[in-house]
Amino acid sequence: MLLSIDAISKSYNKGKNKALDRFTAELTPGIYGLLGPNGAGKSTLMNIIVDNLKPDSGEILFNGIRVLEMGKQYRARLGYMPQQQGIYDDFTGHRFLWYMAALKGLSKHEAKQRIEQLLAVVNLTDSGNKKLGSYSGGMKQRILIAQALLNDPDILILDEPTAGLDPKERIRIRNFISEIAQNKIVLLATHVVTDIEYVAKEVLLLKKGKLVLQGKPAQVLDEMKGKVFEVRANAEDLATLQKKYKVSNISGDASGVTVRVVGDEPPEGYPAEPVRQNLEDIYLYFFE
């Protein structure tokens, strides 16, 4: 499978606000981590991929065919998990999934099998008869993941799938996404950078509508080699360091503070040691 995103651009407010600027990428089965701050264009990109929005220019092709020509055939191969949207508070979990299965055109027999299977996968079997309005934020995230998978899609778009989950649930969902991604194209937008670091085949960094960096996590990390430092300083120097430099972490003890600084050069006037970089450092470097 191949999803080709070819020079997609999209503007709002009569061209004044450019959400995407000739975004181009090719996606094959596996997980792609989409990183970027609010306003970077992530939601616009996802909505264009799932055909909720039309681009101003450029096109998307699935296996070499324009998705606009494929129409329903393309949408039938999609699964989309928005960020806690489309939840009907008066529906039970079961009723919500039956409703979504009907919209996706599943047969009654197929829907019954998929619903029971997916409720177990997202750990909601015991809550299937409870109303969605009583669900916690994490439970709502899990029921949204379940509905996205009802039709066993080839292309899965996930918007912040682990937001609101406790660490144990987040690991469970992350591992599940990793398992199913072997034969699916998965685009995962998240602010939980560690999730990307563990499971992503490639990382895409989006800034002001432009793709600024793409590659395997190890390749992306190599871009930051020699740009992360640990600095020992007195507590009274902390405010100065935070004002002048990009600080990703602070730890302290009785003898002072250790400050993790991201930048092209080590801080002047302080003892600094280069340290191993991580994806959070990269996020800070590009998107402060």
C-alpha cells in the first residue's frame, strides 16, 4: 500500500492564514508520528487525508489513484479517531459502536464480532452498557479508538490517541497500535513525544504548515547530535538560563541545579557537558 500526499496546500481567511504549504510525503504500512505545536497544520492535514476538507492545491493518491476519484471506495478503507469529538453522551458504549458500525456499512454479524473484540482490546468490556456521558476522558479516548477500527481500515488516522490515559493504559494502547500497524498505514498525531519515540517507523515534524524534518527516529535524533547539554549552576542562576536558553529539564540537590539545555552552542560562562539527545529535545529545538 502507498498513500502519496503530493504538494498539499490549504489556506483560511481568504488566503491570509496558510495552514499547509505544499506538504509532501509518501506513507507505506507502519506508524508515522506527526509532531508539531498547536497551529502547525496537523488537524488540517488529517482532515484532508480523511476527505473532510478539500485542499486548495495538490492531491492525495492511494496506490496511484486519486482519492477524489475513488470516493466511497477510499473512505471505506479509512479509520479516523478525532480528539474527543462526536461523542453522544446519551449513548452507551455498545450503542455508539453499533451506530458507527451501521454508518460504516458493516453487516449485523460482522458488527457484533468486531464490537465485542474491540471492547476487549480497549479494556471497556465491563463499561459497554454505561452511557458515554459517564466515561472518563481516558475511556472516551479508548471508545474512539475502537470506532476507528470497526471496519478494519487500511489507513488509520489517530489524533492524540493516548491523551488522558494513565501510564499503564497508554502503554497498552501504544503496544496495540504497534501490533496492528504491521499491515496498516498509521498516522499518529500526538504531544506525548515518548509514544512516538517507541513505536514510530518515521517521524514527521510540521511547523507553520511545512514539513521541516522527516526520518526514522534514529535519523532524526542524529540531527540533534552535539546540541544538547547539561549545565551545573547555582539556583540563583536558573532564571537567567531559562531566559537566555531553551531548557528541557531541571533537577536540583543541595549543591545546586542541573539544567538540560538545547541549542547550537553550549551556554557561555557555565560548565557544560554534551549529553544524549531525545525526541523531546528535538521538539523543543524546533517548536519552543
